[in-house]
Amino acid sequence: MTMKLRLLLISMFFVGLFSNSIAYLEFDGWINIELKHALNPNELDNFVYRANISVPSLNSGLFNIAQEVLTKNDLDNLKSLSVSDGFYRLKAVVEYPNGSKRTFLTANKACNLLNSQLSDELWLSIDANGYVNALSLSTSEGDFTDCTMLDFSNMAITEFNTDVLIKHTELAPIPDTASFIQKIEREREARERGENKDNRGFFAKYWMYIVPVVLLVFISGATNPEQQK
């Protein structure tokens, strides 16, 4: 094994160690999520506290949630968003055991949330290291393309019914780079030792070029007897 190949394999080894060291937790770790929502149609960037979700085991998918009850003003704002065919916006702040945080924004039409009687689903996509790489809000009652004709004036439900669904991201197959490099190195060394040297005779090497020329000369002579005279 040459020095160049040794250095490449050593560098790959240390990259693997570094990748494992920056993974903040084991695959079956925990996370905490704080939810905030924007309900005021006139202040779409004003997010207020909605709920806190703790997921003690990413593998099991079990979770605990504590949610705030909507006030009458909150519900009226949500209905106003629905009448104007507006979106219910949700901000999720994910906190990891090492103290780092990441924020996600998601949205759904307000009328979809009201039509589902405030029952929604929070989808979490988790990578192999336990990080949340995507978060989205959905409802189980389907989506409306036009909410302006719906009437939720008599709706009085003020409590969310939220389900947290965890999807683990599947890893793609990893190419065996080390074996490929070793194969290339063996072929190079074999060429240097002359193991791949072609020892065939001249005709064995170039018969595919010689035969067509001979045939062409033979055919040419057969079709021109006058030149032979």
C-alpha cells in the first residue's frame, strides 16, 4: 500500500470519528418543542405561546403535551382568518439536550383547522443523529381551496387536540470508497509490475484491422479482371 493510499484511508477514518463526535445524542434521544402561533389577522408576525411538547424517546414516538386554551378573542381572530381565506401560522422551537435550538415555521389554512374542530397533526422528520430536519402542520379533515363560503360563527371549541407523528429519515446506501480505492491501487501496481502487458503476436493483436484490408483487396481484384490482364 502506497503512502498516498494510507493517507487517504487515515483521513477517512478521522472524518468518521469527527462525524460521530458532533452527533449530539444517541439515536434514541429526547427533544423539547415550544409552539407559538400567530392568530391576529392584523399582526401576522406576532407569535404567542400555544403549547409545550416533550418527546422523551424518539424511537418510541411517545410524547407529552401541555396546551393553552384559546380565549374568546383568540377564537374570533382564528375565525377572521378563516373568513379572509387566511393562513394559521405556527412557529416551533426545537431544543436539544446540549442546549442548542432550531426554529421551524409551518402554516395551514385557518378554515382547515376550524373544520377539524381544532384537531391537528404535527409531523416531525428526524435524521439518523436525532436532529429534526423538517416540521409540518396538517389536519385530518382535508384541505379547502376556498374558505370564504364556510361558516364557523357558532363554533365554541377552544382546546386543541394535537397528535405528534415522528418519521425517521432513511439513509441512502453508502458507497464502499475504501474498497474501490484499494482496487484501483492494485490495478496500478499490477501495471507497474508488467502483469497486464500484452504478449500476443502482431497478427493476434491487429487481426481486426488486417482482415478487412485483405478482403477489400481480394474483392477489388475480383471485380476488375481487365486490370489483371
